[in-house]
Amino acid sequence: MLHGHQTWVFANRPTIISSSVVGGPFEAQGPLADDFDILHGDLWLGQDSYEKAERKLLEEACENAIEKAGLKKEDIQFFLSGDLMNQIVSSSFAARTLALPYLGLFGACSTSMESLALGALLIESKAAEKVICGAVSHNAAAEKQFRYPNEYGAQKPDTAQWTVTAAGVGLLSSHGEGPKVTSATIGRVVDMGMTDPFNMGAAMAPAAVDTITAHLRDLRISAREYDLIATGDLGKVGHKIAADLFAKHDIDIPREIFTDCGLLIYSGEQPVFSGGSGCGCSAAVTYGHILNRMKRGELKKILIVATGALLSPLSYQQKESIPCIAHAVSIEYHR
Amino acid sequence: MLHGHQTWVFANRPTIISSSVVGGPFEAQGPLADDFDILHGDLWLGQDSYEKAERKLLEEACENAIEKAGLKKEDIQFFLSGDLMNQIVSSSFAARTLALPYLGLFGACSTSMESLALGALLIESKAAEKVICGAVSHNAAAEKQFRYPNEYGAQKPDTAQWTVTAAGVGLLSSHGEGPKVTSATIGRVVDMGMTDPFNMGAAMAPAAVDTITAHLRDLRISAREYDLIATGDLGKVGHKIAADLFAKHDIDIPREIFTDCGLLIYSGEQPVFSGGSGCGCSAAVTYGHILNRMKRGELKKILIVATGALLSPLSYQQKESIPCIAHAVSIEYHR
């Protein structure tokens, strides 16, 4: 299964038989609104804290994905998930509700593809027949934990990103119809010494480039194999840096296939600074919009490269730079 | 590979070709001091924060395990680790130092066996030839984050536990000599409505019982198959509750083989309340003391059941109960 240094090839082709994305009010105003299964009109989801609302997003996405597949919870063996909250409480409390054997993961915003990569490995190796993989983030819960209370009205620079309020999950199966997970490249931590938490895109871009380069090298393929290569949430600033780094290193990534989930999820009219972020960003865009495009036959072979900034508020306060990582998963669908 | 609902059987028997445990001054005074590879005389390890000291414990354990195996970093494909710090910064920053493809995990104190279970799965499925799995905790870093600053002198009840300052890692290989990882049972979240973070042992005991019961059921074996069944860190209080629960449900777990890492690591003279805890507790006791006993031929077949309390300070403040989980890994060594 291991190809080269860090890439798994899934010969049994684990299938995403169902997926679900649940979003908040700000996502409902974006260009991908139609790709959400459930959209909420406020950030609270009927809960009494943003953290509980975040958990609810994930629970709804899981329940919806299981229902869409015509399955019951008991048909699923494992739940793999993570989020940005301290001690990933959104995922762990959702795992309590789901009552499934649970593997908690943390890779910041790369968690979406970390969970899909590991979920596919479980299916591929017959360690499971069906798993649910997901990730979630909530704008207000993240702002509260990582930055300033919204009520302070603290200003942000244009390089900042807007944490997406969304959960995205995929239900993987060893059998069935749907997009196939064909390979995964697990990233190394890359740290270029950036220290500005309001410019995560720039910090994460080299990690995305490192993982995409490793993926192409390990599989001995060209980027032109793919109809779409989407990074997780580099935003405008990070996307440009990644494109420049590829050009500098003479790696051919055609501009027309190279995009970023943080650029896709909101419109230019929405005040999101450099773009969307949060583990719900790449999860929602992938499991909603991009899989829908595959199902319509517009894309046959894609690579999602979820990027994560592995800092904590404390590591920042202790003047550490920002270690970053990216995990890539390829998906194919030939109908 | 999947047996029953939630247990993986590793037919290829991934081998722990090397392991390493690094501890602090309090562990140096305990009965297992001789089982540590490196012991530090103070909690700082020459760093300027406890968090950096925690990372250093993990880095040293990884480097030592690689050196003991006569390998170089480049021979290892993946690093799987987690810890208790927000955004698992100890593991992520150690992953930066190691420069290996990295899978960040979070299962609170169950992380030690979550990483070993997934690491063994990677080897078993040929997704890797060599991986390092580990976990770390640091008493002062954990107190600072989860409880009160030590300087407050806050009193604790007898049901509280003492977070272990230690890292424990195992180097797994598809070939070679050493203890074999034979199976793993991934736990479900169990929440009995306990809300007291100073009595985690009681909260976690039902999760340990649930996972052990699932393990025996999935493999259709009796607990007497094992020479030792060690829970992660239930401490005195939780260990007694677990034993009582087994008795109540008529599950035969012979008293003489049933122990707890949180009971083993400190002596009765040390003021640790109910016992040790933290993901470094089960990691250090397993990768040090217990593997050493296997190597001496005293134990042939063991089951380690690492338990985790998946709360956060915020979930506690929001009056949530404590969801708990336990992951079990069996190890055999017939020399």
C-alpha cells in the first residue's frame, strides 16, 4: 500500500457512499449554499453555547449521511473526527451521541483529510466495512477560543481568514456506488518561521506545496493527472504564495486546475478578508460542492490537500513560530 | 482484520523492535525508576516553559527509541502521537523536530493505545514498514492548563490523580525481534453522567469495562488468556469500581492479573492521591516496565487498556458530564 515515502494507494478503492454538509447563516449567503444539506439561520442551532452548536453541526451531518445511505448507526463500525476546540470536545461529544467506536484526531484544519485518509485505510485494510469520517468548525466558537471575544470589535488585517461554520462528513464503505478514495499522502510538519496568526495562509502554503510535491513524486505522476487540485484553506494570500512556490521550484501545476476551498466557499462580496478557514471549510467544500461536481460528471479525478496550522494560543504567546501540515487525498469518480 | 464489532486482529504481528520512556523527578522516586531510559532531575529539562519541557520529553523518547533500534529517522515513515495540551502542541512541535510524516491524535489519556493501535494497523496493512507511536504528559503543564496554578496551593480530594511527567514511545516494524502487537479494540464513548474532574477514575472505569468486555466478546476469549490486564490510569478509586463492575456483570477477570498503570508508577509513600494519570502514565508504564517484564519472560500475553476522559475545562464549566473512552491493545512475546 505504501508508495514512496509517505503515500498510500488504496487498491480496493474505498467508496464514499454518502456524505453530508451542514452549515451556518454566513455559509448560506455564499456561492456554495446549494451544496449544503442543511443550513442554519443562526449560529446557535438552538443550543446555549457556540461549542454545543458546533457539536450539533457534526451530529447532524453524521446522522444525515447515515440516513442518506439508507443505513442505521449500527451498520457503521468507526467514527473518525476532529475539530479545533481544546481537547476536540465537539468530536468527542458527538461520538458520545453516535455511540460508535471512536478515533479522535487533531491536525487543525488538515483534520478533514487526516480523517478521510485514515478512514480509507481502515476500509482498504478490512479493519472496517463502513466508517464515518469528518471534521467541524464554528466561527464564533473558534473566535472565542483562539482570538478575541467578538464584542471587543478587534480589527483584523486583510491577511486574516474567516473560520467557516460547518461540518462535513463522508460515509466510507468497502462496497457500493460513489466516488472512490484512491490514495492519500500524509504530510510532514513544515515550519518556515512565520509567527503571525493573522496570516495563516502564508504559514501553511509551504506545507501544502511540500505535500503536493511528495504526492506527485511518490506516485510518479504529473499534476495534470487531476481535474482539480484544491488546497484546504490557504485563502487568497496563501494560494498566491503556493502558486509562486510551485513556479519557483519548476513544478507544473496548471493554474486552471489549482484552487482553494477557502476561496470557493464565500463570495467576493462577503467580508472574509483573505478567505475561509477552519476544519469545516475543506470538509464542507469537499463533501458538498466538489463531490456534487464529481457526481454531475464535471470532475473525474481530484486531489484535496487540507492544510493545518498546528499552533495553540499558548505556543503563540510563548513566541513560537507556526508549524504547519497538509494531508492530501485523491478521489476518483468515473460514471 | 475486523473481528466482531470493534476489534482488529493483526495476523502479520507488528513488532515493537524498540521503545523508550523518559520521565521526570517524581517518577525517578517511584518504584519503576529503573524502567526509564532517561530520568530528569527537574521538571524544566533546560527549557523555559513546562510546555516546552513536555515536548522535550517526547523528542528525547523518540530519538532514544530510534537510536536503540540502530536506525536513523529516515528509516521511519510515520509518527503517531498525541498529548493533553490544547491543540496537542507537544506532539506537533515534536513532529516538527522529527520531520516525519505525522498523524496527530487525541484521546486524552487513551491516546497511548490509540496511537499504538493505529500504528499497528499501518504496519499490518503495509501502509508503513516502520512507525513511531507515542504519547506524553507533564504534571506542571497539565496542572496549569486544566486546574489551578500550583502556586495557589488549591487542595485536592483523595479521588484526584497525579499527572505523570513522562513520554513513552514504541518503534513498530513489519520485521524484527521483539514483542508483537496482536490485536486492538477501539472503544466507544461511555458517559455515566459523572461530572467531577477530581474523580476521573470513577468516570473512566465504565469505559474500561466496556472496552474489555467488547474485546473478550469480539475475540471469543476469556480474560484468563492474559497474564496481565492493565488499565491506563483509573487509580485506586477507578480500579476498584472497574473490578466491582466486572463482578456485577459476572465477567471473570482474575484479581491477580488485573492492575492499573496509575497504581504501578508511584509508591504508596508518594502523595499522589488515587494514583497516576495523564497519557504519559500508561505510555511510560507499558513501553518501560511492562515490556521489560515481557523481555525477562515474566509475562507472555498482556492487554493494555488505556482510558481517557474526553472533557475540557470549558465543557466542565458548561456543566457537561465527562465522556470517557478506552482503547485496548494486546501484546505477546514468546521467547
